[in-house]
Amino acid sequence: MKLSELTQYQNITIQCHDNPDPDAIASGFALYRYFKSHRCNVRLIYSGRAKITKVNLTMMIEMFRIPIEYCVSDFGSCDLLITTDCQYRSGNVRFFPAPKVAVIDHHQFCGIDVDYSYIQPNVGSCCTLVWQLFRNEGIDINKDPICATALYYGLYCDTNQFSELYHPLDRDMRDALAFDQAAVVRLSNSNLSLSELGIAAQAMNDFTFDSELRLAIVQVQPCDPNILGLISDFLIQVDRVDICIAFNETYTGYKLSIRSCIKETKASELAEYITDEVGFGGGHRNKAGGFIGKDEYSAKYGELRMMLFLRKKLMEYSGECEILRAGIDKISVEGLKRYRKKRIPVGVVFCKDFVTTSTPMLVRTLEGDIDFNASADTCIMVGVSGDIVPISMDKFKETYDMCSARSKITSEYRPTIKNLRSGETFDLADHIRSCISRGSEYVYIKPIESSVKIFTVWDANNYIRGTKGDYIAIRENDLSDFYIVEKELFRKTYERADQEEAN
């Protein structure tokens, strides 16, 4: 869907979900300004049990002069109704009949087909989708500072102050927007009402603690995502708590806020594990969040209480993972087959294109951000699935040859590299050159029968997790150096050494 497609309609109504939050209001407001600039007759509305009274929302509406209207009955007529941060006919938005309907939303598809839709359930906010739609039209949103600040604040609130960013597009928008810092500071310090303070106090008084798992779980009354984050941020500071989960029930499911203070458990990975097949989740190493859809949950787990489900998932996650540290532990290779990498083109980016001295860099990928110090001696290997591994120039020259064939990299998100010192950002694809393995490095391959976490020799503080069907590759010339190879990537990039030698 493109916004320019919708300008054919003269009378447009934009509808936020009932009892709207900053994400719904900001995304609707940005759309309002877009259609207004195209001389459409446009209205921004919401419904629900009561008018907006929350301090940060009333302040936001006043500060940005948002012309949002409260409607409890028929709002009149329009040529096109656009629902933002919600979906037409879903349970959290009042139904208004309309001849044509468009949906812009970041929640799971509810099953109602409409005339136009832009739904991506893996991003952290609807504001991100609106920003992306603006980008697709070639519009620089920063030329409208009020709109840019509203979108920034919408993402800020829906991702618990950026601690639960699921997708690289969210991080791209956060980094790209030129926002009014004073306005955001003022709004962010007006988030908590006295009633919400009471909700937080009650929740922290009623949490459940599992001493074996060092896990705290707390159910919270319906509230803004920020309150869940506040509660989980507080609980993780308790000396006996390594992992905590705060959750509450919404119209369509359960919102989760997850924290971890141990390097053996990434909050982002735990969020993905818990929500697998029933929702979505992600975030950062120590802070993450997720959402579980009621329909998906009921179909898979029936009447199982959410509190029991969360503890069950934590027990499964904790009990099934073996932890190995490359450079310290050794894996027996008895009975294992020898393999080598196929001679297929992969990508390489030479950091000398960006830096001359040691410089903090960030590579943004679909799997997350990779921080490292780069110099002119650093190379970034880009695998066929978009996976990123920094290596030294000496290691590159020892292992690879340059080639003319083009590497084929398949990923739904184009990786970017950012100089954290200067702030410059580059599209990695513009700097990728092709190379091919010399095939001189052999590994032993061990199939993974259950989950394993490996701290590699190039990053002793961050593990890579492999699950059943994936493989551990053990370097023949150093049995303490091993790493995970994902199952699909293994089939594409490795071949049996004895078969190659027999030929």
C-alpha cells in the first residue's frame, strides 16, 4: 500500500483505537498532516468509554495542536476510513460503517480483509509503519519537526522507552528523526498518574518468585506499556532475581515486559521463545517485550493460566540449554564427520572504507545490532543469509580470495553500518565486495540434539543459541574454537570433506 494511492479520496477519516495511546495518536496525526497537505478533507477521531484525560496525552494533544475528535455515535460520512494502530471491526475499536477502508497496524492480522492494508506485526509501533510509508513516498519527515517529534514519542512510549525495540526499522526511525528534545523530556516526565502508581504498587506487592529459576513473575492490571516496564525495571534490581516478567491483559491478548541481568539469558531471545507460535517478541539483551494473541494462545494452550504458562516456558527454556564457552571448553570429535565450506561467493566489507583508526561501529541487521571497535584492519563478512561476522584482515587473507562472481545475500532488511563517533550511516550493500573461501579450513560437524548456547572466541559476553536441527562446527586445527551453524545455512554452505577429496 502507498499513501499516494489514498489521495484519490476527497473525504478521509482517520480512526485511532478506543482509549488511544501516544502511538495511535501520533501515527494518526502524521497521516492527518499528510492528507491535509494533499488538500483532502480529513478528520482524526477516536472513541471509547471516556474522553482522553491522561496527563501526557492531553499535554501531547495541546503541545502539537492535534485536532483529534471524540466520537461515540456516527461521525458522519467519508469516502475512506483509515484505522491506525488497530484493525477494522476488531475488539478495541468502535465499528463505524465506511464505503472504503484502509488499515495501518503493527499487531497480528485479525482476519478481516479490507480495501487497503499495511500490517507488519513485528515492528514496535504503528508510528514506525507510518514513517516507512512516508519514506516510500520520498518524504523527509524531518521537514515537519512537529510530526517528527510526535512519531518519536509514539515509538518511545510503545517500546517502553526504547528498551523493547523489536525490529531494525524501529531503530532506524529512532536514529533518523530530528525531534524536539525538550518536548519529549516534558512528555516523558508526565507518564504516570496517581492511579497508575497504585497499580504499580499493588503489582510489586503481589509478585510470584521461583527461587530455583531465580524468576519473578507479576500480573498487572490493564495499564500503559510504560507501567509494565517500570515494574519489571524495579523487580530486576532485587538481589535474588535474575529474570523477571511483568504482564497484563489487553483487548486482544497479553502484553509482556521481560528483564534479565545475567549474560546466560538474553531477554530478547526469551521474549521470542515465550511468544513463539502465539505472538511476537524481541528487544535487547537485558530488556525486551512481547505480545501473545488471545486466539493463538487459546488454540494452542486452551485454558492454561498465563502465570502457569510463563513459568512452564521458563522451565523448558532453562532446562533444555547446554552452555559452552569456546576457547575454554573442548568438544569431543570422536565419530564426527569432517566438512569444509563450499566455494560459494560471500560478501566482505572492508572497514578501511569508513575508518583509519580504532572507531566504535554499529552494524544493524534483522537479528539485532552488533557493536565492535573497527580499524582499517577490520573486515566484515556478510553471509548468504545476511549474517554478520567481523574478522581481521590477516584472517581474511588467510581464508578468502576476492572473486568477480556476485554474492547472493537474502534478507528482508538491508544491513547498515554506523560510525558511532561521527554519526554517519552507510548502507552495507553499497560497499559489499565478493570473495570466496579458499577451502583450506576444515571443521568437524556435530548435530545439535537439544538447545545449546555458545559463547564464541570473538565475543565472550554474547552467546549464539542453536536448537535441534542446527549444528556445531568445530575447527579441526583448534578443537576449543567452535560456533553455531543454522540448519538452512549449513546445507547451503558446507560439504563433506571426504566426498570432495574422493573426487
